[in-house]
Amino acid sequence: MYSKLITLLLTLSGITLHSQNLIDSSQREIVFTSVNVIPMDNERVLENQMVLVKGGRVSAIGKSIKYGKDALVINAKGKYLMPGLAEMHAHVPPNDNIESHKEVLFLFAANGITTIRGMLGHPSHLELRSKINSGEIFGPRFYTTGPSFNGLSVKTAARGSEMVREQKTAGYDFLKLHPGLTKETFGAVSSTAKEVGIPFAGHVSFGVGVWRAIDAGYSSIDHLDGFIEGMVPGIEAMVEQQTGLFGMFVADQVDESQIPKLMRALKEKNIWVVPTQSLADRWFDADFTGDVFKQDPDSKYMSAQTITQWVDAKKNLMANEQYNAAKIENFIKLRRKLIYECQKNGVGLLLGCDAPQIFNVPGFSTHNELKYLVDSGLTPYQALQTGTVNVATYLNLADAGTIKPGAIADLILVEGNPLTDITNTKKVAGVMMRGKWLSKAEIDAGLKKLEKTP
């Protein structure tokens, strides 16, 4: 069963880059005038400010700032400047096609996603990361995972340990765990990862379970994977086919009195959580159909072949004899409750939506995820924290995630205040990444070239 699941989860679209003519602004002073700043150090707006950027960092913020006559001046009157967002469960095509990589990077960049964690690695991603860091390729800061650890790639404990050492030596930032690991193989992977000092993240295999996963010290558990199964009495007597992906078919059997125990364990072990609620709402909910997605303007950036694959995956799920629309609706509500409980209990949440994956388009769906977090009970400010200051804390970056003098100048300029309406993050008026300015005109022109379907 897990071999089919792995095949489905690893299916990514192949896409082609069209070159972008970016302003070479990294060597110039850049100043935003008359802008409202959301610094993300507290829930506040600094109104009608000037923000000066030099050498890829915020140099000054204030009502009046001196700057050189050759500076690039951006009139941002009435607009809002906030830190760039991070997508902590992204996918870059796992192939050697550097052009397909660049296209995904542009989709993220055009949406103000200035940091991504790729969650399905490939050797080419190491070269891609290097070229992004050197400035040869324009794209978000890229944290890499290696090729998947799953029931097909790790059939023995010895092989699991060997793969960990190989990926540590190769220079990946994280290990990516997928379904199908056993207690024995997972134990070898997790213990060796701790030994050599490389964090592991992703799925929780059914045979491992969330409690063992927490004890082993995941860096982040993504998709809320294993949470529901871990609270179902008698789960030990069930097989994976009965429970469904992320426990969707047994959510009605959850003992919700176990939620505080789960939250305490996550908090005590400092396990971060990447909910990917956008994936759950769009893939699993009966009301979000292929026809609904085809009406979504974001769908035009995906190939017809990819859209067909996604529609078929949705149809196959709903054709499963265990699928019950009303129960799935309650399953999604339970997931939202778990997200809210994480926030309420101080469990670190990280922004991530699993794009490109079923009905989730790179960059665009990260903004959808923010809305799903707010729908789960977070305030807009708390939702924004998951993609800014929380990520900076998680990655141990003291100079990221906020707007202040000395901070990395990864920024998004938006048309409305996201603290009052989270959907305003979609109204991107420009993006700054590594000190380079990507204007609205350049974003629109670049996206126009990437359209694939009418």
C-alpha cells in the first residue's frame, strides 16, 4: 500500500523556465517611501515610513532618511511592507532539469516566498542551492532535503544508516522521511541522524507511530502526520489501509482527551509542526473538486497533464469505499482544531502547503495556507508568524523574519494590510530578495510567460 502512496506523493510536474529580466538593483541603494511597515517584532504597523536597503540588508527605518542620488526610489504610498514568507514544505522537481527548477523558483519568488525548504531531494538540488547562494540563479533561499527515506529505499536498518551518512556527507540540510519505514529501519535512521548531526523531518510512518516519532526527536512533523492515528484507541490492531492517509478514515474514533498529552509531548521535545492544511482541504474535501480547481486563476500555471493527474487522484480518493464526505468534513475540522491547539499550547508552527501537489500551485498556495491557518483559529498576525519569525527561530537565523536595521532584506510589498485581512498577502506589489527588487511589472510579465492553460 505504501508503495502506491509514495508514488503518488512523489509525482511532480516537469516545467520549463522563461528567462526573467530582473533589475540589477543589488548594488544600489533602494528606498521605499511613504510605506506602512509591518516589522513582525510585535503586532503593529509603523505608518508612513521610509525604509532604506543597502547591500541586501535593511539599513534604516524612519520618517526621514538620507539616501544617494543614484538610489532606486520606490513610491509605496498606501502599501504595506512585510518580511518575505517562507514555504517550509515545498517541492522542486527531483530531476536534472535546471530549467524546470528555475520555473518553480520564480513562481515562489513572484509570490514573495523568499525562503523554501525542498521536501523531496535530488543530487541536482545541491548544485541549485550553490548557484542560488552565489547569485548565478535568482530564487528563494533554498534549504535541501535528500532523496526520500521510505519503505522502498530503506529495506534494512543497515541501509538506513548508510543513507544517512551518505546524505550528511553530500551536504543536504535535512533528511526527508516518507511512509513505509518500520520500527527497525526508522530506529536506525533516527539514531544515525542524531549521531552525525543532521535533522530529519516529514512523514510519520504508520508502523512507527507519532509517539515513537516524537521521542526520536523529529525536527518537524509535516501534514500533522500520525497525530490522529496516535489518538485512536486500538490502533495497534489496525492495518494502514483501514486508517487512510493522515488517519482520515479513523478520525471519528479519536479520543480527543489525548490532545493535551500530544501537545505536551510536542512542546517538551521541541517538535515543530508544518500543517499543510491547504493540501488537506483541497485534496480531501468533497466540495473542492477538479472543476473548482480549474476555475481557480492559479491553475493556469500548471500543465494540462498535471491537472489531469490531480483530478484523477481526487476522483480515486472519493471512489474509495471508505470515503464518506461527512466524515471527511469532520476529519478536516479535527485537523483545524489540532492546528489551533498547537498555537494555543506553544507548539511551533511553520508555514507550508506541499506545492506543487494536488490542487496546490507553487507560491500561490502558500497564501492559501495562511487563510486556512486563520480559518483554524489563528489571528492573521499569528498566521504570518508561521512564515516569518517562527521560521527564523527554527532555522536559527537572528537576522531574518523581521524588518529592522541589519536584517536581511527579504521583503514583500502588498496592497493592503494583512493584519486586518490575511488575504491581502496575495496582493503582491513587489518583492525584494537578497537585495534585488522584483517589480510588479516584472512579476506580471514573468508569470504571463509561465501560463500553460487558458
